[in-house]
Amino acid sequence: MTQAASSIPPRLAVIGGGQLARMMAEPANALGLPLRLLAEAEGVSAAQVIPDHLVGDYRDLATLQRVTEGCAVVTFDHEHVPTEHLHALAAAGHAVRPGPEALVHAQDKAVMRQALSRLGLPCPRHSVVESARDVVAFGFPCVVKTTRGGYDGKGVWVVRSEEECAEPFATAERAAVQLLAEELVDFRRELSALVARSPSGQAAAYPVVESTQVDGICREVVAPAPDLAPDLAAQAQQIALTVAGALDVTGILAVELFETTDGRILVNELAMRPHNTGHWTQDGAITSQFENHLRAVLDLPLGAPHPRAPWTVMVNILGGPSDAGPLWSGYPHALARDPQLRVHLYGKELRPGRKVGHVNAYGEDLADCLERARHAAAWFAGELGDHSE
Ligand code: ADP
């Protein structure tokens, strides 16, 4: 399909109706780019804002064929579309971005570890384990994780004895997936290096950020990572650029990293889509990760990834133990208290532990940004006092 000959923009298919697809819609609107969405159910986060949507199962090839009809390019809100379906879409002439050969490294942690080791990139010691015996041989304590299907810390266990291996193996058997054992990394903090890469090979690297996870869920991101040694920052960006190039990633690649207590960087895992650790870019960078994802998958020149302010803090809004949070009713207080606050809600109801939105606060002073963002997120989640204020 020749784009140059037409003044009509191409239609981009997005598979998956979560908040990442919803947040792609904002820059898509600004760029005048029509999206077509495959949503899991009527009314899910992205279906609320993308009128051209179809409801169906992304594991069904006929559904994928129907939603991608007339769409030159296909991209994703999640990494769960079966590889054989991606090949079928590519064979039918769609540009699948990222493509199946790249995406498998974000779908399968054993494949990812093999590829990174082949590239000589620093990883925790690891081994695929078939039985509790294998884990004993690997050595305790260690981390055992399912090779496929994990997210937000589900499918990750710290194990210290043979008995503790029972649950991971039972889970893996039920899900028909393998398990990977990794050394329990003694880390100072978690970092993330985000790059956008286009099929032509142009790449843009965002500043390396620090992310804080609680119970496997990203809670907070500080951009750039405070006090990160410049050589480690450069190494982290270089790792992300190397992975993106070597695996032919198109769109956003997030490389989750550990900064160890002895000052090394190790790769934890890869995501090939806009990522929670990049949400700060919506308000804190010249070009957001969502816009650069769209530009990259359409092979357009990328936008500048540079920060707009010395610091940006992103804090996720998570449902607390009670579901009586203010969300919408939290606006008057949150916005009056902090006119510079940027709020992003996903159109989801508050449920305990569920990510329903995030806030970004940027400015000159890190402590101030942290206080403002934390306060607002807690307020929207209904964790703070009297909401009648
Ligand atoms: P998910 O696919 O659920 O995001 P991850 O592999 O990123 O799973 O693991 C979730 C969290 O578990 C990580 O953010 C980190 O805090 C912890 N973790 C994972 N692997 C290790 C490891 N090898 N050593 C120490 N902690 C780990």
C-alpha cells in the first residue's frame, strides 16, 4: 500500500482494549489517524474512546482477520496474540508491528533469556526447570517464574525450599507453560529503558527511569532515575537500543532492568508496546511514548524523546481495600490543590488492586513532584480522609 500517493491516512488496527490502546487514541486523534480496535468486551477502557471497534476474542484468527480488514498496519495493546495468528496476518499482507519474531521475546521469558545471552547482554543467572529437583540443583533462594502468561507479578515466586516449588509447578502445569529459575537478584532499585524504533531503523531513546513495584505492580516512576551514574544510564540505553535493533522491534520497547547493590545492570524483562514506566512521557517528554509508538509502527519520523522538565513523577492510581474511592468526585480537590497536575483516568471502576489511572507531576524539585503526585494518586484512590473537602 503506497501512502505517499494518498492524502487519506492509513487505518491502524489495535488488538486489545485496555488503557494502553485508550492512550494511543489521544495522539492518533491529534495526528488525524483512524484506529480500529479489537476489544475484549463492550465498554472496556479503549472501546469507550475508539468508536470503530469490534468485540471479540484475540485468540480467534477469523476475528483478527475481520478487525484488520482494510488496515495496512496492525499493532497491540498486549502481547498475548498467538504467534501463529500473527504469521497468518503477515502472510495476508498486513504489516504486523512488532512482528511475530520480535514479539515472541516479550511473550516467552525463556526465549528472551536465550536471545539476550546470545547478544552478550547482562542477565541474572537462569535455567529452565522441569521439576523441583532441577530447582534444588539450581540453588536456593531463587526466583521461579512462568515463561509465558505472567503479568503484574502473577507467575513469579521467590522460593527457598523444595516444598515451596509445589505451587509454581502446579500453576505451570495447569497453564501448560514452562518454568524458569533465576538467581534472586540483590537489587538497589528497578530501572526501565524505553526506546521507540521504526521499521526503517530510526530509534529514539528516552531517559532511563526508576520504577517502584509493590507486590509486582508498578506504583511509581521517577524520570530521570535520580543519581544514576552516567555510565550506567548510557549502558541501559545502549542495551535497549541493541535489543531493539537485534530483534527488529518496531514500536516501543521497554527494557526492565535491575540496578544491583554492587553497581551492575541486569535485564529483567522486555515489553514491546507502550509501558507503564513510560506513562510519564505523556506530560514530561516532548513526544509521548504513545505518539512515538504510532509514528514508529507507521514508519514515520520519530518525535524527540527529551524531557520537558528536570523531573517528572508518575504515580498509579490503584483501587484500595474499599471501593468507595472518589475518582471523579476527587477532581475538585485534586485540581484545585495542584493546577499543574496531569490526570489520566482509564474509564475503569475502582476495584481493590486494580490500576484505574495515573497522575503525572513535573517540575524543578523532585521532592515537590513526589509529594504532589503521591497525594493526588492517594486522593483519587480514596485513601485520604474526608472527601467532602
Ligand atoms: P511480570 O511479567 O509479572 O512483570 P517480572 O519478571 O517482571 O514479572 O517480575 C515481577 C517482579 O518480581 C519484578 O518487578 C521484580 O520486582 C521481581 N523479580 C523478578 N525477577 C527477579 C529476580 N531474578 N530477582 C529478584 N527479583 C525479581
